[in-house]
Amino acid sequence: MDALSQIFDDIHLNRVEYFYYQPHGDWSFHASAQEQCVIYIFLQGSSYIYVNQQQHLQMQPGDIAILPAGHRHCISPHPLDHILN
């Protein structure tokens, strides 16, 4: 059983999609509002998650971020001055 399956063993999800990112260099990831919650597990490096232009968190390896449905967001390896116009 993989790590995500163990973590969510007692949680019943209607839909699950897994994405594994291994970004390098100067990058950022922007996502529009989703109809379902979005879960990120950070395995290496630090990143910043920005939600709806107002909130941000710095994530480290081993951190898990669960974003509720309906929130567009951005992930970047460094602080951003102006995002999600």
C-alpha cells in the first residue's frame, strides 16, 4: 500500500487523481478553482502555496496541504510579489 492510501484509508473519497511533480529551475504552477478538494504532499524542497491572492503558506518536505473546493491557487519555489491577477 502506498503512503497516500495509508493516510486516506479511513477517508472515503468520490474521486481521486494523483499528480507527481518534479520541477527544476525557475517554475510556478497555477491552478483554477476546482470542484473537489486538492491535496499536495511535498516530498523535497520548499515551496510557497498562494490561495486566492490573500493567503500563503511555506511548505517543507513532509508537509501536506489540503485545499478546499473552489479555491484557485499557485505554487512557487520562492515568494511571489504579485500573483493570480
